[in-house]
Amino acid sequence: MNKETAVKVNGLHKIYPSGVHAVEGLSFNIDKGEIYALIGPNGAGKTTTLRIIATLIKPSNGKVNIFGVDVLDNPNEVRKMISYLPEEAGAYRNLKGIEYLKFMAGFYSRGSRSPEDIAGEAAEISGLGERLLDKIKTYSKGMKRRLQIARTLAPHPMLAILDEPTSGLDVMASMEIRDTIKKYREKYGITILLSSHNMLEVEYLSDRVGIIFKGKLLAEGAPSDILERTGAHNLEEAFRFLIREVGA
Ligand SMILES: Nc1ncnc2c1ncn2[C@@H]1O[C@H](COP(=O)(O)OP(=O)(O)O)[C@@H](O)[C@H]1O
Ligand SMILES: [Mg+2]
């Protein structure tokens, strides 16, 4: 049986006006229902790639389509299918958690689901319970990220794009967020594209990873396949092996 393709990226380039060539000929596909992680060090081009896929910036060259819809030809159609969590998402410090979720749900409400329905589910996904009644400025970094992850998954997007969902969080907070992402992927068949500079943690979360360095894909596959191919014990070791191989 042919799997449906959620994301097709073909020959993608991004050159910023400053002259920085942030993405250099990137190609990869993501199947429907997959968790796919772009991993690589800071400056590798992950955020740039995610922002292009999320229709926020335009590529200099190359094609991206989401469930068959081209991001340049039809960005509004793409926006209906996705939700996007920026790397450094702010969250209105003076709102209560629950107010923030209701506010965000207003943007995502479409089709049969009301904003109240989406906000209610987001409240549940966040796991913040009574703390949702407190202002966001009283939250820890981990609680803020849970709130944002919840507002991203609750609308059941066809594709959720999560830029560094667990960056800067401690082990417990990261584990909770990883579990939440997995749980809701399974529950609603949401396709997940995430990025991380933490190569070790995505090993446990992702079906497949793309290792990206200086705007190029060094390797791609299930974490176990990449380990086997490189003879590494973990993805960090595999990364070191791969950059030596390309002489970077
Ligand atoms: N808005 C921008 N203008 C110019 N250069 C940028 C911009 N955003 C990112 N870059 C540059 O593009 C490269 C890739 O950055 P980025 O996509 O943020 O990588 P990552 O998310 O992997 O850390 C870096 O060299 C970065 O400095
Ligand atoms: Mg980034």
C-alpha cells in the first residue's frame, strides 16, 4: 500500500538578503502520521526550513508541498492544514493560561469544532490543571512550553511544525513534552515535523530524522538505521562520523 506523503521538500534553497546561504539544496519527504525530526547544530538551517514550510518566508529556489498543496502557489490552503510553534514563542505574560488557550483557539477554529472545544482540549493536553487560572508570568519555562505545545496540537492540524519543542527544558519537562507529542500523534494521526539541536533526545521521539549541517542533509533515516550505517552508539556520535566523512 502506498503511504500518503504529508510533506515534500525538493531542492530547497534559501539565501537571505544578507547573502547567507542558509539552506542549500535540501530534499526530503515526510509520510502522513510520521514524526520527522530535522536535527543539526545551531545555524544548520533548521529554523529557516521550518519557516519556509510554514509559509512564513519564501524559498529562493526549490519546491515545498504539503499534502499536495504548493506553499508558494497556495499558502492560504497550506495554513489551514498546519500549526506552527516558533522556536522562541512568546506567550502574553499577563494573560491567564486558560485565557491564552481560548485566544489562540479562536485562530484555529474551523470546520466543525468551536473555539471552546479546541480550548478545552488544549487545557487537557497542557496538563496544567488549576495552574491554568494563574497568569502566564508565574509559569516556569517548562509550563509555558506545555501551554504552547497544547495550543499547537489541540486543533488537530494535519501537520504540526514544532521548532525546538523542548529546547532549554530540564529532563522531566522534556520527557513530558515528548510523551505528549507521541500520544497526540497516535490519537489523531497528526504528522509532526520538529527540529532539535539535541540529537540524543530525538532518538526516542522520531520515526525518522534528517541530519542537517550547513544547509545540507548529511543523512536521513530511522535513528536505528543511521546508527547501523555509521557504526555509532548514538546520533551525536553518528553526526561526528558524518561530518568527518564529508570533510566539514
Ligand atoms: N533572518 C535572517 N537573516 C539573515 N540570516 C539569517 C536569518 N535567519 C537565519 N539566518 C542565518 O541562516 C543560517 C541558518 O539559521 P537557522 O535557520 O536559524 O539555523 P538553525 O535553526 O539550524 O539554528 C545561520 O547562519 C543564520 O545566522
Ligand atoms: Mg533554529
